[in-house]
Amino acid sequence: MPSDTFVVTAPAAPDTPEPADSPRRSLVIVGAGPRATGLIERIAANAPELHDGSGLDLHLVDPHAPGAGRVWRAAQSPLLWMNSHAEDVTMFTDETVDMAGPVRPGPTLHEWAGIDGRTFADRQLQGAYLRWVHEQAVAALPPSVCVHHHQRRALRVSGPREGRQQVWLEGRTRPLLADLVVLTLGHLDAELDDEQRELAAYARSHGLVHLPPDFTADSDLSALAPGEPVLVRGFGLAFVDLMALLTEGRGGCHDGDTYIPSGREPVLYVGSRRGVPYHSKIGYDWTGGRPPLPRFLGPAQIDGLLARPGGFDFRRDVWPLVEKELGFAHYHRLFTVHPERTAMSWADFEEKYAAAEDASERETLAVSAVPDPRDRLDLAALDRPLAGVRYATHEEFQEGLREYVESDLRRRHDPAFSADLSVFLGLLSVYGQLVRLGDIGGRWHGFFSYLASGPPGPRLRQLLALSRAGVLRFVGADMEVRAEDGVFRASSPTVPGHSVEARALVEARLPEPTVRRTRDPLLRALHAEGVGETPDGLLRVDRADGRLLDRSGRPHPRRFALGPHTDGRTPGAFTRPRTGGPAFRQNDATARAALLFLAESAGHAVAAASGPKSPTPLSEVL
């Protein structure tokens, strides 16, 4: 049953809202996962400067426990790992974050847990870390702030733009009254798209199994029978989770580079648009000085793009700057750390590289200055390694793709190719800049995740073992799935003329974070109300502080949103230490805007109660 759990006891009863003229202010945060915790931490950090000491009720609304939320909850398989090293996961700010609020340092996951920094921790341990961070953030709030957790779903938000908002909860007859509402929703379920609906209907009418996009830990995998072929569409992190749950999760085990089946595994036939798994996490540490980023895609370039009267096109106007920036990061590292593999000085190369007007000029320069093709950056080949590649037989492709994965693993764990790690730093820098542009489409986000947010190396070694054991088979690039002859049939141009049929199909990816197809009732209500959204269905938010925009671009004074369902989404689930952390910057800006608004709101309430005294203007609070 849904319940209202009070983290800090407040005077009001759970189902009794504060009266409209209550002197206590109220902030409702919908979603109590890591992003909500980060926001609370920033509220606490900025409170000494901006909180006026008046009473504040902070309501967290989430069916799951605060801190860990749904994705990082304790009740999930220990076989599910993070895809980041424990030393690369922090919930705390440092001096590299460009924000107005104060830095409040704290331990990374590996420091808190006392484990090796290169460990890929399981999600249960990360959940424990997040719960601890949440407790610390709540404890740091001023005494006048009372925190409540409502273990329910939020259904909708109503109320006038200039008045208190009403947040309606499942199972409650009265709303929570809120001076401000912040949405910190994480990954949400979505309705099926047109193709998925057709496949699901076909599955129902023919007694087949179709598992739509989902958070893998929540998927019911029991219908995937032992020994039976299963088509899997998607080769990213959701697939890696599925692979673990259907192999080790069914009693199999890995012994070095060998997989010993239990006999309860299905046979997985996996393919995707690229036809290859995401690139492995890099397995060595950075040494020496970092590349001087940003260089070609920084604040000035972003300002210029935003100032264009006719707007900008990502492919035409932004992607060339991305390519040049990543190339600069790559070659800076190569020339300064591995000069023996270059044919000119860095000073000469940098001058010519900066002057190059397009990608073809830069490619010509790289060919003349870098003799070994393996030392040149080819983003197109990295992105689509199977483009134009054909194999005569299915078995030849299995061997070819295993060789590709093995080569990728060797390179991503060899510091002789440390220019790859420099490109990773370039990707982080680029993402930090692109956040300001808002609606840039999904292509960039997918490219970033494929290149920079792939699985741990050990997972790919497990994949190779499963392939050799015959439990996992590769389909190829541009995988096509057809529903015909009472089965699902998959094929790929990578192996012309070959197809595989199965009675089960798994869409191994998270649901798209789209407002128009979300199953979250609150977001659906906002969509119907006319909230601003991008062509991809993300909530449009104000770049300055995260306020929700309507369809005319007007910011709502009392509603904010942070997270992957907005066009201000940031890279990865968590921030690496000392990388600037755009999510931290956003949290800080929203926290400060909320505290300033609440201070002014409290001033108005006091003035109304005591007479015609003028409230403190917002400019003086600032």
C-alpha cells in the first residue's frame, strides 16, 4: 500500500494540506532518486547564503526509497553492475564545477565503500552509497526545513502560474500544496511506438513472445525458454544486463575465458543498427597533462550558434565543430606523448589543424603527419565499423566479430593508445557545451553512449566466452525484424541471404524519454496541458535554471525539471570527479533559483500578515 513516510516529522498530518495562507513554504520534488538527492545537497549547500530561516516543507514523491530510487534499489540481482569504475562515480562537487554556490566535497563511491577504485561495483552497492548521500544531504539542511517522503506516484500538477501549485498523488483525496515543484524523474516507462505495437499484436495472435523496451531488472524473462532461439534487438547496456541475467542468472558460470552452461539458457541472436557492442570502458589511468579543452567548441561557439536568427542545424553547423574538437583532443595527446609516431612537430600540426576549414583538409593533414592509420582518428569508422562489410557465411561473421571485439578490448586496455582516453575527455567537454543548445536530437546522445559509456571490459570478455559456447550469436548491422509465417525472422546485410527465426523477440533498450508516449501520468497531463517539448519529445527547460517552458517558450515561475526527460539532459548517470559536472551546475542553479523564490515568497506572506510593509526585492536578496 502507498504510504507517507516522514523522514523528519512535521506538524501536519499526512493527508492534511497546509492552509493556503500558511507561513511555511512548500517545495515538492517529484522523483526521489539520485537527481533529487543532488538537488537537496545543493539546497543545503546554498541555504546559509539564501535561505531566510522561515519554515519550509520539502516533500519527496516517489514509490521507491529516497536516494537509490528505482534504478539503484536494493531489490535487484547482484549480477547487475555499474558500467563505471567506482573511482569515477561521485555525488559531490569540486572546484572544477562552474557554479555560483559553494563547493561541498565528499567521497567517491570507492572511497566511501573502501574498495579498489578500478572495481565495477554492483548496483546494490551503488544504491547503498546513494542512500547514504541522501541521508547526509537531508542532515545538512537547516533546522527549519522538514523533509517528507510520500511513497506514492504523482498524478498531475495543477494551479495558476502566479499561485500555489497542487500536486495530486495516487491514493490521496487532497493534493500537496507547493510554492514550487521540481520534477527529477529518472528513466520512465513508455507506450509502444507503431512498430512495437504491430509486433506485440502479432505476438499475441500467434502465441509468440515480444518483450518491449524496459529497464532490464523489471522485465519478466521467464517466458524465454531454455535452448530456444531468442532475437535480441539492441547491443548496448540493456543488452549486457539481459545477457548476464539469462546466463549466470540461470545457473551458468564463467571459468576464465570459458563459459560453462547450465542448460537453462536460451540462445541469444543479437543485432542492432551498428551490429557491434558498445566500445569497452578504457582500462588504464590518465597520466600527464590534460588536453587544453575546450578549443574549437567552447562558450564562444555556443553563444554564436544560439545567436543565429534562423537557428542552427546540428549536422550542418554543430557536428563539424564536434569533429574538430575531438580530433584536437586526440592529436594533442598523440603528438605530445607519442611524438615518435608522428612526422611533424606539434606546433606545425596544431597551426595547420586550426586553419583547416573542413574534415577533408584535416584528414589530408593527418595522413601526411601520422604514418600509422591506427593512430589517426576516424569517427565514421568508429561509429559504423560494419558499414559496407560483408561476410559469406553466418559462421565466418561470428569469427569476424569476435576478432573485432578482441581487438577493441586490447586497444582500450593499452596505454600506448592513450589518445583514445583523450578523445573520451573531449567527449565530456563537448557534452558540457552541447547541454546549452537544448534540442540537438538523439544522434549525439547515442554516439556519446556508444563511444564513451560502454560496458566494462570483463563484460565483453564474458560476451566472447558466450559466443564461443554457442549461447550467443551475432546477427549483424542494420538488423531487420519481420513478423511472418507465424514467427519473428531477423536478417542483416552483413551476411547476405542469411536469416534466423525465433518465437521470441526482446527489444534490449530503455524506453525513449518522450513526453508524448510516456506512461507517467504527470508528464502525460503536462503534455495535454501544453508544456513545451522538442521534436524528440523531451521537456523544454530554461537553460538558466531548469524552469519548464510552455510551447511559446515562456518559463513557468513555479515549475522546474531536471534529468533525462528534459532537453537539458547530461552525459551518463553520474559525474566523474574533476570533470566540471554539468549536472552539478544545473542542480546548483535550480537550487539557488528555488531558494531565492521561496525567500521572496516568504517575504510576501509576512508582509500580508503584518501590514503594508514592502517585501525585500529579489535584487537585494541576490
